[in-house]
Amino acid sequence: MPTIAIGGTKLHYHDVGSGPPTICLVHGSGGTGAVWMRQMEGLADVARVVAPDLPGHGESSGDGLDGIEHGATVVRALLDALDVRTVVIGGHSMGGGVAQAFALAYPDRVAGLILVGTGARLRVLPEVFERLERDYEAGVRYLTRMAVADAAPSELVDSLAAQAARTAPSVHARDFRACNAFDVLARIGAIRVPTLAIVGSEDRLTPPKYARFFEEHIAGTRLVVVDGAGHYVQVEQPDATTGAIREFLATLPRST
Ligand code: COA
């Protein structure tokens, strides 16, 4: 997998398929680009898909994010380095915050926006911070259980929790602090690009109400509620998620 130097950070990223369009998919708190594995497999024939490990996550160096906007500047630097001018930017949870911040900061670079299990405000339950501080592994497991539908198989919870527990506790805590401070509820209407919002009907962390807010405030948003999925909709129901993205891409101008 390729690595690129951005400032003092060695940024690792997945890069599959060929564009245009180029889609950049950003992972959530405590995650890595691998959370998009099934979407990379399912989209590579119609797009170039770039999925970074944000600083301090996965194989990338660094101490984590200073805030959601920091994530947007990292993504911009990665796309600059790859010579990608126009992108379909997407993200899950915290990564969806990064995608919104990117769309607000660099509107001329965005051909489309994909918001997966996320919101324009991402307040975090105080209990999440407390549990992660008290007993990191148990806290991660609790959080992961909350982040999937009740019907999700225990092997899925195990693999997601094991992956998240590999993230340094300090990086994970910074992610949640970044989410907690994120609030673009009042600015979201300024986004004027084609937008797809995907949410699991059982999402407890960023409930369908948050996705409906996008539908109501970003003109022309396509909303897809995936029945029976939780917060990790793209992992719990990968085909439904990938299918929705493929349909969305087909609506974008060919030059994208
Ligand atoms: N989109 C639309 N509406 C939103 C929103 C979003 N992204 N975020 C909050 N709101 C709404 C809430 O539904 C609430 O509406 P209401 O007054 O009609 O009930 C209002 O804005 C205020 O909510 P909130 O900002 O969340 O503050 P709170 O003090 O009521 O609740 C929490 C704080 C942490 C309990 C709550 O945000 C929560 O349960 N969050 C989800 C769990 C979590 O930790 N998620 C992790 C996200 S990374």
C-alpha cells in the first residue's frame, strides 16, 4: 500500500481503480481506511477510490487530529499530492464530518458528497469518554457493540473491536473530542453539490434523524436508509451501501 509524506506525517492510503471520478472515503473515530474494503472492491470498476488512514491511525504516523478541519486539510494535501483536482468526497461518522468540512472549505474541488452514518453535529455521550478512559479495551468493545445493530454477528463485533483497539487510546480520545466540537448545523445549507446520505435504520450513534437533516438542508440530497443496519452500515450491509454509491455516481456529470 502506498505511503506519502505530508508535512511531518507519513500518510498511508489505499488507492484502487481508475478515475474519473475519484472518490476519497474517510474513516471514522479509531478507524482506518480498511473500513471501506468492500466499497473499494465494489467500486473499483467505475471509479478510482482513495481511502487514507488519517494521521495516527492504521499505518499512518502522527498523533491524531487537532479537529475535524485538520482532517480536511490532510485530505486536501493528499489529493494535491496525487494531482486530483476534483473529487467525490465521502466519509463515515467522524470521516463524514471531515467530508462536510472539506466541502465547506473547498467547494470548487467537490463534485459530490457521500455522507455515511454521520451528522452535521456530532456530540458524543460523556459515557463514551469515561469508559474509554477507565478500561480501554472494554470501552472499545462497549462502543463497538453500540455501533452495530443488535442482529450483527458477534464475529463482526469482535473484528471491528479488535481493529479499533489497535488505535492508540490518546488518538481515539482526540477523535471523539474532535467530533464533540464539530457543529456545522447552521452552515450545512451552504453546501451545493450533489449529495448522498446513507444511514442504517438502527444507527444509535448518528441516528436517521441526522441524515434527514442533510436531506432537508442540502438541496437535492438523496437519502438511503438501510434497513436493519447500525452505525457501521458500510460494513454491516456492504452491498446495499456500495449499490447506493454506484447509483449516485451514475447521476453525476460524466466529466466528474
Ligand atoms: N443532525 C440533526 N439534529 C441534531 C444533530 C444532527 N447531527 N445533532 C443533534 N441534533 C439535535 C438533537 O436531536 C436535539 O434535538 P431535540 O432537541 O429536538 O431533541 C438537539 O439537536 C440537541 O442535541 P445534542 O446536540 O445532541 O445535545 P444533547 O445535549 O441533547 O445530547 C448527546 C448530547 C451526546 C446525549 C447526544 O448528542 C447523543 O445521544 N449523541 C449520540 C451518541 C454518540 O455519542 N454518538 C457519537 C457520534 S461520533
